[in-house]
Amino acid sequence: MHQTTSGEDEFREYVLARGPALLRAAHQLTGHPLDAEDLLQNALAKTYLAWGRIEDRNALDGYVRRAMVNINISQWRRRKLEEYPSDELPEVVTHHETVTSDVHEELERALQELPERMRAAIVLRYYEDMTEPEIAKTLGISVGTVKSTVSRAMAKLRSALGLPR
């Protein structure tokens, strides 16, 4: 019978405890459940390989999230554009069962309609609470580009949600 090391057990416990929250972050980055699962799995594989070198266990979520962002960016840089971003978003049809879940669902849909760089900038800024310089470094763009990207993305989200500018 194979005995696992304490590091493997610790990693397994971490994934069990933090997996759902990390999967939500991956879904916000990709906009698609299956892509989110793949992204998280790739990030966790990288984290597992680096597990012994990560001394600050309180920084694990940040390490995994940074890996997800980097992997996601690499994927969109390699991929040929098959979909072209548009200035106009399609009208989103919603069903109003409860106000809270409706707003959340509408926001999720609107986020998914954003071009990938805009979605990444919004997720990093408002979900991960990163500063503009941190986002610039993570996405490999200038701080000015971060500011304009977030501004344009917020305008698109407000428009998609029918909110005043």
C-alpha cells in the first residue's frame, strides 16, 4: 500500500477546503464552467509541483489565482481569434425569480460577454482586489491600459445591466 507524504495530505486538504472558491474565481476568468475546471486543474498542477517551495501557506490562494491568470493569458495569446469582440452586446433575456440571484446572474452573463482582457481586468480589480499596477504586471500591459480597459469594461457592464453611466 502506498503511503502519502504529509505534503500530499496537506495539498489534498487545501484543495478540498479552497477548491470551490478557486473554481468560482476560475469561472469568472473564463466565463465557461468547463474551461474554468480545466484552468483550475492546470493551476493546481503547477501549485502541486511548487508545493515544497511555497513557504507562506497563507499566500496559497494568491499563488493559485496568479497561476490561473497567467495560464489564461497564455491561452488567449496562443489562440487565434475565432470570435471578434463587438462594441454592442446582445440583449440578455432574464427571468426574475428573486432580485438578488437575478442581479448576480445578470452580472455573470454580462461578464461572460466581455472580451477576455476586459473580463480579466474586472475580475482582478473587483473580485481579487488587485491594484492597477498589480493588474498591469499580471496582464503584461501598462497601468494606463489597465485604467482604460477597466473603464470601458465598466461602461459595457453598466449598459448590459441597464444602469446609468
